Amino acid sequence: MSSIIPGLQRSAKEELGIKSVIQGCCSCSTFKLASPILDNQKGLNSITDLELLRHTVATLAYRAAKTMRGVPESFAEFKPGPTSNSPVQIVAHMGDLFEWAFSMVAGDPKWNTSTPQPWPRECRRFFAALQKFDDALASGKPIKYELTRIFQGPIADALTHTGQLAMLRRLHGSPMKGESYNRADIVIGRVGFEQTPPDPRYEFD
């Protein structure tokens, strides 16, 4: 039997054990490895590149909404240091990222650095940009940019900034609860501020 590791030969029993370990490391219950080498039932519970990208966007929406929900008014302009960006500046940048992402999908990438507006307005702008971007992905129209670059640019950047917001909340003294996010109700296409409330059984201080 050919090995999943080039150049090594393993028994069928060993190969099955390795495959089980690899699949067990995937925390997303809806995703299954669909490699023709790792999975002889290719296509079963598999997910397309576009679906995975949209699920990532939905995950971002869920996590970002949690960092923005229920913050004190003073949080928007909080800075832990003199050269730090404030939360409202970060959220404004996140809105810029997804306006840029939408322009990538349209085949005419353009960057614009916006002037931060009040916190509620910037939060709304971010989710509006996220929705517009996800709608473009779901439209069935040609995507005129490499999906990998869309992921490694605006999407990965926004995930990083979401973590910054969570950290700033704790530094500010208004921490949000932690969560076992693999249990969260995250659905492709649900990319607005309103999300399914977390199950208290899977939240922690």
C-alpha cells in the first residue's frame, strides 16, 4: 500500500491509524479531508474552496460581532499606549479591508483609507462591507481575483484585528467571555452583526 508520506511504505492498519489522527485534528465538524490519497470516499462531506472561504467570512462575522457587542462608550477611543490604534480606528480599517476585498472580486482592486466615524457607524459599515463581499462571492458571477490572495490579504488581516479587539477589551477592563468556537452556530451567509447567541455551556471567563 502506498504511504501518505512519500517514500515510506506502511501497512493498511498503520495507514488507517494515521488517517484517523489527521482527520481528528480538524476542529470543524462539517469539514472532512477529501484528498484522493487520504480519503477513498472523495467528495463525501467535502467542501469547495469557495464554500470554505465563505465559511471563513461567516466565522469572522461571528467573532467580530462578539468583540463589538456590549462595549462601554469609552472603549471606542481607548489606547493602551500613545502610539496604539484605538478600537474605532481598527474597526474603520476592517471596513476598508472588505471594501478592498469587494473590489478584488470585481477585478478592479482599489484601496481607500477612511476617516474613522463614531463607533456605531463604523461597526455598521464593517458589517455592510462584509455582507456586500459575501454576496459577491455567492452571486455565481466570475471572481476576478485569486481566492488565495483574497484570503491571505483582507480576510486574514481582519481575523488578526478581531483578536486585537478582544485583547483591547480585556486591557480596557471590559472583557468578553471566551468561547469554544468549534461549538458556535456559524453558517455560511450569516455575516451580519446579529448572530446566534453563544451557548452558555461553551463560554467561560
